[in-house]
Amino acid sequence: MPDTESVLKSPAPAATEASPSHSREPDGHALPGLHVPPGLRPGMPRNAMTTSPVEYVNEPLQVLAGALPADLQGHVYVAGPSVHAGSPALASDGLVMRLDFQVGGARFTSATMRTPSYFTRQQVDAGATARGPLTRLLNRFRETTLADVSLTLGPQETPNTAPFLVEGERMLLVTTDAGRPWAIHPKTLKAYTPLGYLREWNRALPTPWVFPLLQSTAHPAFDPAERMGPRADDKRPRLFFTNHAPKWPLGPGFTQLVSWDTEENRLNHWKLMDAATGEPVVASSLHQIAATRDYVVLLDANFPINFWQIAAQAAVPFLPRVQRAVEWLTASPAAPQAVFWVVRRADLQTSPGTLDPENPPLVSAHRFQAGGGGLHFAAIHENPDDVITLVVGHSPTEDLSHTLEPGELLINGNRVQDWQAGMPTAVPVTRSSMGVHRIDMKRQRIQSNLYSHDDFTWGLTVFSNAGLVNGELEAHLRLLGHVMNGKVPSKELALYLNSDGFTADMVPEALYQLYKPVVGDKSALPIRDGRAASFFKFFVDSGRFEGYVLPTGWFGFAPQFVPSARFPQVPHWKGYVVALVVSDPTPDLPENSTGDEVWVFDSEDLAKGPICRLGSRNFDVGMTLHTTFLPPGLPDLLEGQPPGNVAPYCVDVQQDLDMDAIEQAYLEWPQTLLPRVPPVLFAPWRLGVRWALNFPKLRQVLQEDVFPHFPRR
């Protein structure tokens, strides 16, 4: 067990500096901040759980107040669930949006993420494979907290979490925790290929489902070749993610680190083994990982998966009280400390064995813990003298495995309203903190500094825009041939984040009871006064906070840093922060605002508030999750066509969903579990499966309603 040192520090005061010349500042630096009237009431707006089903193409965003700076240019890609009240938000269909900024105006384009399971679901739920009411009931998809699941076909694959650029293949991915990443066309936003064939993944549940449950990393780690330098054995960039499953009642779970070999377009797997104990690593959740020059770091996150809860939701959708009872009786709190697993990149040697997802070779992982639980983190690429620097958002009691249910008792004695139902319980019941951790791999020790702020670190959830810390922004700029301004000065290195604050109307009493041993008495919580949502900037070197507290009744999502288009005259770490915000309609809203707006901040002075508000009568997006920025012109290069004479990567969906192999897997499944039982005894199973799944009709659905949407490239 590594030694742990931890100390809670107060942020250092801002240093007094001479103001740089105006030519070195973004155009918007001189624009004043806007006064924004409060919304209807404290807490979550109704608009947070409504998303327009209409898809828009190049729809204008109008300036509602302030001015749009001329040097705000490029594209912000946003991913999130297409939410509606009453359905679990994090399992909803994926929504992808592109915000386009150019001289003279802004526009947005939106699209639903449609995968093969999405198209199959439309037909199955409409009865295309049903022989009658019973088979229709068995086959249809039911809502669960993790994903919508069919008892006979498996979960719908719903990329709805984060956009992510794979430089080597010039592909833009959208990720999820419950499925494979999917590549999208950057202009149409349509999904066209998953990353890896199903046979290249290890299933989280050993079922023969057409659409198996796959668990992966919503935030992969990508290491551009420019950062690695020339290497004879690593000529092209590498993408790291995970293939894992937590421990569940019928299985021990597993944790695999996966690398996508962009040279040969194959997935290589390594099963993690605890370097201290020699036991297999079984993580609860691996929402985000990071890569440094010599290491890959995995964070076991606050997103525990309760298979009993999901099984009850899928099996008895018509008995919500039974579902809720099973959920809270079997719930376990998230780990009180963030657990990091560190793997040496030198140990990740590819071989024929690493292509086997079910039985890959073992690789040692070193365990460290500190700071309280969390979901998101970033790693500085350089690790001099084998010291890894991590920047982590710690929310020890944040737990996304539950959603608000109508009538549920809240921590303040109120009840959940119908319009809140489906919102994840994302508000921690303790104050959060930012942690800067240094892991010394030579001495096997972690040293931690924790920083907290009453305005900014309540409800620290979505960790946005790590691009300046992990090198993502520089990689995107280099793709267009830009020359960097040099390394970001240590005193300027910062992350931009949002906080949901604290609102008692989003905290179930049952959740408080689950974490009461950590939280203590309710009297320590700001139940009556609450804490407003905010956007803030955290300086890694000093632990200093700068930010903007949103007016009452406003919620913010996913702040994205955008460099000034006057780069390199303006350093690439200066520019704007673009964020989506929601509130409920009031007479104080500008004309053409639905309450869902895009706000633009000066990245050098968040505290003065937004300098521009954008909106449209057609802009209705609800809650969103993560973002990325692409400079002007880069989407033109991202059609999945690698540089040089290399064929574009694309999974053959017809081959991926080979119905002959799928049917055989269903029929032979009991024999694989009980190989000593005579096959003749499984005849009733085979008859029942053929009757329930109606394979001829299922084949027809795939041929007519799925495959035409994914032509071979």
C-alpha cells in the first residue's frame, strides 16, 4: 500500500501583475459583463429536463444581449442525452450539437445519435418481431438507469457523453460508459461506425444478446505523435480506453486496458493485476483515464453499477415501488477515496495474445488513493523523474447511479415533482474540492494538495475542458499547421469547470441516509439557503479560483475554452469560455430566448459575467454533458480518412451483426454454461428462444431497417 500524504490548503492570493498590451488580449477582453436577472426559483429549472426532438441544420443563434467578439471563431461540439421528464437522463438517446462561430454570427446544428440498436428498437417496440402480446413484452426495450434494455436483445447502445477527436485516423468520436465509442461525420453529425467489432470486446454480462452490454471509458486518453517524439516502435498515435465490468452477483468482474492500434485498426487488451497483491483488478467504474509520457492512469470513479437495480427495472417496469425497494436495499455507497491505477506504458507490449478480449495477458497496475471520490481528472503529459501530476475534481458523495423518482422524499421534506423525474442524483451531499496530486512512481507515494471554495466547489460534477492541461487543444491546432506559442506558463495553466451548487430539491432522503456516515448531521448542509451554480477557473500551480456565480434559477453545463482567432498574436491559452445555460421562461428573458442560451465569457475575467448571450426560439437542449473545440477548417479534415494512402476505418455493420452467428449463440448458450448436461435436455430452450426472438423477422428488421443506414465504405 503506497504512503499517502494529504493536506487541505487555502488558495493562494492572486499575484499583482502589470497588464499586458491590448494586442496580446482577446477582442472581448474590453467588453463589459452583462447583468442577468434571476430565474423563477432556486434549484433545478424545468428546462433542464426538456430537449427538442427536432434536428436543426445551420440554425442561426441571435445575439440576445452584449456583443459577439470578432475573434471568437471555430466549432464547439457538445454531447448529452436527449432528455424528457420521467425517463432516466443518462440512459436517454444521444444528442450531438455543433455551435459554429464566425465573423458576423453564430449557428447551431443538432442530431440524434442513431446506432444499429437505435433503429432496431424502433421496429421492435412497434411490434415488428412480435408473435403476440407476450413476445412483444419480452422483446421491447425498458428504461433503466444505465441503458434501455430488452430482456431478449440486450441494451441500446447510446453514445451521449463526450465528443473526442482521434487525430491519427482523423475521426471524431462520441462516447458513452455503456457501449463502444462511435465516429460521427463532423458536418452532418451522423454516426457511421463504432470503434471495434463486437467480437473485439469482452462482454460485461456473459449473455448471447444481439446487442451485448459493453462497459468502457467515456473519456479515453489519446497521445499525439508530436508529444511522444520519434519512436521506431510507436510510429502513429495511440488511443487508450477500457473494457471492464464491475463485480456482480453472477460474475467476478474484470478490468482491461485497451489500446487501439491505428496502424492496423485492431484493439489490444491487457488485463490489470494489482502489483501489490497479484490479484485481478476489479474497478467499480472507469469513467475517465489519462495518458502521460510513460504511464496510463485510470480513475475508479463515483459511478457504481448496481446490477440488482438494473435487473429490477428491466424485469418489472410496471412495478416502480418494487424497483425502488430493490434499488435502495441493494445500494452501496461509492468509494470514499479516489482510487488511481497506474500502468507503465513500457509494459504494454502487443502480441497475438493482446488481440483476445476474453483472455488477454496480465499487466501490473499500481494502486494509489487520495482526496475523496470523483469522476473526472486530467494528467499533465510530462512526468519528470517518474512523478505524475494529476488534477482531480473530488466529490466524495456524488453518486450518479440513482435518478429522481416522482413522489420521492427529499432531504428538505419536500417530494420530487413529475418534471424532475429522471434527473440523476448528481448533487453531492458534501462540499467538493479540487485536488492536485503528485504520484512518485519510484518511491510509490502520492502527495496531495486539496483546494476548496464555498462559491465554486459545491456540486462539482462535470469536469470540462481539460484541453490546456492534457494537450488536447494543442493537438487540434497542430492538425491545421499552427505553430504553438510555446508551453503554457505554469502560472497560467488552468482548467475551466462548472458546479451545480447545492439544492436540497435534488437530494433524496435515501441518498443522504446512504452517505450519512460520511456526511454526518444535516445541520452542516446548506439545506435552507443552498448554493448557486457557477462557472470557475482553477489555476493548477497556485490552487487559485476565479469565477462567476450564476443568478438564482440558472443552471450551467460544460464550459468550453476557445482560443482567440488572433492566435498566435494572442497566446493560445487566452480567449473565451463558451457555455450552455438553462433557466425557466420569465418576462425578464430577452426576446427570442427560450431560457436555454449560449453564454460567452472572457477567459481572463470570468467574474465580470457573460459578455454575450445567444439564443433562438428553436434552441431547446436541456441538460448537456461534455464538449470539445475544433478550430475553423478542421471539420473539413475529419471524415475518417487518415493521412497518406491508407483506407479509412469503418466497421462492416452487416458483418458485426451476423445473424447466423447470433442465432447459433442464442441456441447454444445454456450448453456453454453447463457443458456436462446432455444437449437433448436443452431442446425446450431452443424452441422457446426461436419462438420468443422470431429470428426470421429479426433478420428482416436488420436487413431493411438497420443495414441501409450503415453502408460499407
